[in-house]
Amino acid sequence: MIDHADFYLKTGDGQELAIYDRGGRDLPAVIYLHGGPGAGMNEEDFHFFDLAKWHVIAFDQRGCGNSRPFGTLEHNLVPDGVADIELIRRHYGIDRWIVFGGSYGSTLALSYAIAHPERTEGLVLRGVWLARKCDRDWTFEEGGASLFHPDSFAPYRDFIPEAERGSLIEAYYRIFLSGDEEKKRKACKIWASWEDALITLRPFPIPEEVTSYDLSSALLECHFMVNNMGWDDDNYILQHVGRIRDIPTWIVQGRYDLDCPPIEAWTLREQLRNVRRFQINEATGHLSHEPENERVLREIMDEIADERQ
């Protein structure tokens, strides 16, 4: 998490977005969309960009990071995030920009492009997540990613009474909406720890304490899923892919990404006509800052900048 925002932008519905601004305003613009929902920004997220070539704008999405109020569920689904991106574009007076997003950030990037194709100069996507029910169930219900991590999945599953395991996502949501703050915090930690087990090829230390990341990511991920992301159908992105079919698109994917498996990126690629680069990185998982993912994303952004000169 970044210590403090560069400034706050009011949304008009009681929320304030923490905005981060890097590079010169006379340079080509790119908006960076973090994952989650609920993950928040980190300073290392700017490492994908040569700040001598790009004006990089980023923000903590609703309910996470430095945005206010923290953990809010009100007016907080995909269409709200799309509206926030457009609010930021208008604030800066930018005509068209590159939209860069990974994991849930790719979902939000694609949704923004569908709503505003005329404002989207290009899409740079990593770890594509189409957010259909089958994609949500892959990660958070039994029989998907749990087949690869049964030992990590067991604590997540077993926290829910056996009689309530017909939908683990909905069972966790009931806890998150309950008044039992201690149980809610524990459930957030268990949810986040289960997903953390999936996101890198090699495990990394997970802190024992409940962090702000645990609270916002678990709560908001579950909220978005239970509410079908705020969409009116289960296949929103692919149903509307015709609106973005010709937008230049670059896609980077980890071969062993268990959180957003490669079939999602491949399925999207098959529906697009202007994919400039589609790359599956071997020996790589989900995280954007795994060395090969970061290297290729940086390379792509340098190539796009150089082409513009």
C-alpha cells in the first residue's frame, strides 16, 4: 500500500478516490488498474512503465487502499469502477489513453473499454479474468483450483459448517455481513490466505496478522461475486466483445496461473481481431511482479511508447 494519495477525487456519491500520478503530463497517458477487487496500489506497480515515456495515472478503487470509506460495499461493483475511470479521464482532460490491468484489473479494463471504446487507445492485460460464474467457482468452490492445492483449500472449506457448503462464496458473504466482527476478521484472513496460496508458482510467507489487504480483498471479492459483478448476465465481457474487437490488445499470461487460468486469456484472444501480442510465460504464476511477467509487461509498454514516436 502506498503511504498517501497524491490527491483525492470525489465521486459524487459519498466516496473519495485516492489518485496517484507519475511521469509528465505532456506524455502519452496510461491508466493502471490494480487487481482484487480490493487489492489496492503499491509503489512497485509503477515499475512497468518508463516514466520518461508515460504519464501514468492510478487509483485505489472503491473500498481499498487509501480511498474512502475503507471497505465500503455501497455503490461498489464493476459499473461503479467503470464510471470512476471515466471520471478520472475527464478530470485530466485526456482524450484517449492506454488501459492497463491485471487479474480483476483486466476485468475492469475490458469493462471500461466496452463502455468507452472511443476513449480506449489500447488494452494491456495480464492474467485475464472474465468473471463468469464458472471462473468464480474455479477459485472459490471445490473442484477447481482446490484439485491442485487440497491442503491449502481445506482450512478455507472447513471454516464453513458442512451443511452450508453448497456455496462457499455465499456462506462467507453471510459471515462478512454479520455483526460478529471477530469471526468476520478471521474469515477474511482465511479467504485471503487461500487465494494467496494460488497466486505464485512458489509459496511466499503469509503474515499471521489480519492485514488491511486481507479485509478489503476478501470482503470486496466476495461482494462482487455474490452480486454477479453488477452485470445483468453471466457472460458480460464475451457478450459485448464486439465493441472492443478491433482495439489493439496485448495479453500476458502465466502458464501456471491457478487464480486466473490461461483458458480465460485464450478464450478472449479467440474473440479479438487486433491482438498485437499474446504471450504465455512458462514457469510463471499469477502475480504481475513475478520476474518474467514484469519483464514482458515492461517490454510491451516500451514498445508501445516507441511506436508512438
